[in-house]
Amino acid sequence: MFEVLVYVYENYWQGDACPAASQLSRKLTAAGFEPEEIQAALIWLEGLNVAAQGTQISLPASGTTTDTINPSASIRAQAPDSLRIYSVAEQTHLGAQSLGFVSFLESSGVLPPHMREIVIDRAMAAPGDPVTLDDLKIIVLMVYWSFGEEPDALVLDELCDDTEFRLAH
């Protein structure tokens, strides 16, 4: 599935240029991907689309956020000193390395809380137990992609760099 996601990211890096699911499926089949991989990736991408659209919120001056899809729903913005507690299922499925990386991105200020929650959601929907760090990096890239944002150069380098051959100084 992750090979398909990388292909989609590389070929449709402008999210609005990505074709509809049926046309994307045909293009992925023509590119040589297996039907099971394509189906898993399309289901995962649909979940990403739903999650990203669900966070399209406006911030009124009152300090609460109003959901534009359901204007009667009100959500409080996360307080700066709040703490995210991971469930046992999240800890098990993500693993210490992936959770540490999410924490690193968040503390660096490049992964806001709403995007962190989508990363966690999509990682929980991904195969692997635990999810590998490389797969998590792809998930983070896809979350940025779903918002039509490109991470800054240093974050992009961290997400795309193969750390296997890195030498610590």
C-alpha cells in the first residue's frame, strides 16, 4: 500500500491535481500496481480525505472553533499547555520510534495538533504492528498533501532522507 501512496504523492503532489478514485485506480493499474494494493490505498486515501475535510474549521474571535460542515458543533482549540495521552492500542500499533517521531515533529512546531490527530488516525488505519518509521513518514507527507501544504525544506528532508546510512557526529 505504501508504494502506491508514494506513487500518488510523487505524481500528484498538488492534491487538487489528483483524479477521482475510479480514474486513479485505472492509472495505478496501468502503472503496474496489484489490485489489492490499489484497493487498500484508495480506502486509506478516502479516510484521509474525510479526516482532512473534517478539520476544515474557521476560528471566530471568541476562541472556539466552529465546524463549517456542522455549524451547530463547537470545538475548543487545543490549549498550548495541553498534553496528548496515547491509548494502549495507539502505543502498541505505532511503537516507540513512531511516537517519538510524532513528538519530535510536534515539539519542533511543524506538526500542529489537528494534523497530529490525522497522522495518528491514518497510522492506526495502516498495516503493520508496529508501523515502521518509514511508513509513518509517508503518512505525515500524505497528511501535508491532503491539506495542500508542502512541509518546509528541513522537514521535507527529514521525511524523505534515508537515515540508515547517516553517521552521527
